[in-house]
Amino acid sequence: MSKNKNNKPVWSTRIKNNRSGLFIKAGSSINVDKRLFKQDIKASAVHVEMLFKKKVISLQIKNKIIWGLKKIFNEIKKKKFIFDNKTEDIHMAIEKRLFELIGEDAGFIHTARSRNDQVLVDFKLWMLEASDDIVKEIDTSIKVIIKIAEKNIFTVMPSFTHLKNAQPISFAHYILAYVEMFIRDKKRFINNKDNLLENPLGVAAVAGTSFDIDRQYTTKKLNFKKPTGNSIDTVSDRDFVLDFLYSISVCSNHISRFAEEFILWNSDAFDLIKLKDKVVTGSSIMPQKKNPDTLEFLRGKTGSIYGNLFSMLTILKGLPLSYFKDLQDDKELSFRSFDQIKICLQIMREVLNNFVVNKKKMFQLAETGYTTATDLADYIVREYKYPFRKAYLITSKIVNIAEQKGKQLNQLTEKEIKGIDKKLNEDVLKLFNIENSVKSKNSYGGTSFENIKKMIKKYKKHG
């Protein structure tokens, strides 16, 4: 959509009456998409180089346009560029300024392209950079978690199922679970690049163009892998936006689960960790309070991030092919989720760097709830060749006796356990040692101290 001498939209000759001022205000996206200026100028320069290479425009026109684009880039970087809210979007704002700088030759910049493919190439280029930024944030977060794990290999705590004490584990093993989650998050953003690396430039409005263009050239210059294969699908496609928003949503889910656990563990009821003053707030009425507001912020932002994904899904669900104004919201939703996930990852790291583990309370809690009962059942299977279900039944009876007598399992006598099964002897009492229980879980992926050391080395080496 090039401009005429008065810098009015070309379609102003077709639509004669002034448009609704309210719609102009509502329909303008420049305050949202102005962050695409770098990508827009880069893609426009490559497009113009291609037009010259294919002899669609002259060397003189190409050089004038490139000079103008560079000047506009510098103006924006130096905050000397005026973003007029009356301008529809960043693409038209740049084109308008180009007209002011070089005159009518600016109109050649839009030869053989539409705003439809122009917006898409800018957006994909931005999303590639944004995905890399998120991966860097995740990598930094993983390194912080690994450092915490290294300091807590021998810190014993209970694992939980149904929020009830399950089996003894190392706190390092627990915190490293989030490393696995964040590694999967990284893979999602990296895998998304396959679709992001398809070049939309050159499909024009919807049908392609009759100009002799070279899409392979622009693909190479813009560091895409290949041009898109169908002009209609290209203009309609927002799968890459859904992939991006979904990946952010899953990552946010992991952050939220971490936040929820730390909120619980920081509570007076659990008292497994303590948040330092740097990451808590006070109460307006209760002087003693130190509230985990940073963690609650992380948990709350997940709802907003989910909302961005659901909004995009809802926009797309009823759209025929190909382009509609509805799609304009894709950028605002993506920018918002991107900004939110970055700050959430940074805040999560701030919390991770500012909490203290209550090792004594963790160990005490691991000793309650008969958490070593499974060790006894496994022992009976190994030593007496009982089927596991029979061993399970015997162990359940032993737990019942301990519960009735108000004892821990290691406080039972040999006589009491022999009353359940005569083969049992005092050797089984050693099984109820919490640390021995942790050491014994040496299957790959288990919580044994040696396993944890190996996994930390692996994460450091491969990420």
C-alpha cells in the first residue's frame, strides 16, 4: 500500500468519505507493533535489493530507498522518530517517513509485496529473536537451580504424592525436577523454529505476484530456510503464533507449579524453607507478616499468559481463508506473553537466590508418615522371594502396628515384627534409616546421592 504526494493511503481515492475517528483510533496498532521497526527495515532493505537484482527497480532508486531506511533506523534508535497515532501501523509509519525523505521513489518499496506478507516476515523475524531470548533466560534459570542442587545433595526431605509424605528423597533431586521441565521448555522453543524459518516474503496479498521476483534470494538474505509453499496458507497461517504462545504457557505452568510449592513450603504449617526479606512484602495491618507476594505474582501471571493463548485460539477458530483484521491482535498477544514470561523467569531466579532451606525440618518431616515402608516391602521381595503383593500386605500390617502403638518403624521390636511374619528379623530395622533409603534408590533417574551427582554433571555438560 504505497502513498501519494499528500501521504494519504492509496485507497483514499476509492473511499472518499472520512473514516470514523473512533475506528481510526481503535484500528491503529502502531503503539503495539512499533517494536517491529528493526525487522521491518531489515526486510524492506532485502526486498529492495532483490527488486534491483531482478531489474524491477534501478540502482539509483534502490540506493535512495536504502539510504532512507538507514536514516529512519537511526532516527528511531536515537528516539527522534515521531510515532503518530494516526498512522495505522509501524509499516506505514516507516513508509510515510520514507516519502518525506526521498519523495515519490519511496513508492517503489511496495512493489511486489503487500502488507500481508510484510507483516508476517517482520513478525517471524521478531519471534525468532524472542524465542532465542527466552531460551537464554531459561538457561540462566537452569544454572541457578543446579547451583542450589549442588549445595543440597545430602539434604533429605520427604517426597509427596497427594500432598502426603511418600518416600525420602534428596532436596537436590526435587529441585532438579524443574531442570527437566525447563529443558523441555527449551526444546519447544527450539523446535518451533522449523515453522518460523519459512519465509513469507513474496506471497503478496494472497495470490503471489506477477513480478519476476526471487524468493530464494530474500530467504537466504533474511536467514530463513525456505520460502513458504502456498500463498493463501501463508497469509492465513498463525500456527507459529499458537506454537509460541503455547510454549510460553507451558513454561509459565512450570513456573507456577514451582511458585505454588514454595508458597506452601514457606508457610508456617510446612516451614521447610524461609524466604529472605528481599522477596517478601508486609501487611498493611499485621506487623508480623512476611508475605510471599513474589511467588503469588508468578502464580497469578500464568492465568494472564493462558488468556493470551486462548484469545488467539478463539480468534482463529472461525476465520475462513485468508486475511482478516481479526488477526491484528496476534502481535499484541505475543508481545504481552513474551514480556510476561521474561519477567517471570527473572523473578523466579530472584526467589531462588533468596531463600534458605530448613534442613532440620525437612529431615524431621521425612521421618514421619512411615516413608520407608516401601523399602521394607522391596526387601522382603528380594530376601524371601515373596511376590510383591504379599510383601506389600505384610508391610501394611507392620505399619498398622506401629501406628497403633504410636511408634516409628525403626522403634518396633524384633518380637513385634516377627508377630507378622516369622522370617523377619532385626536386620529389617536397618531399612528404616532415612538416609539409607535415599541411597538405595540408585536406578537411573532415582534419588540416590550418587545419581544426583551424575545428573548434575550431565546437566552442566549438555544442558
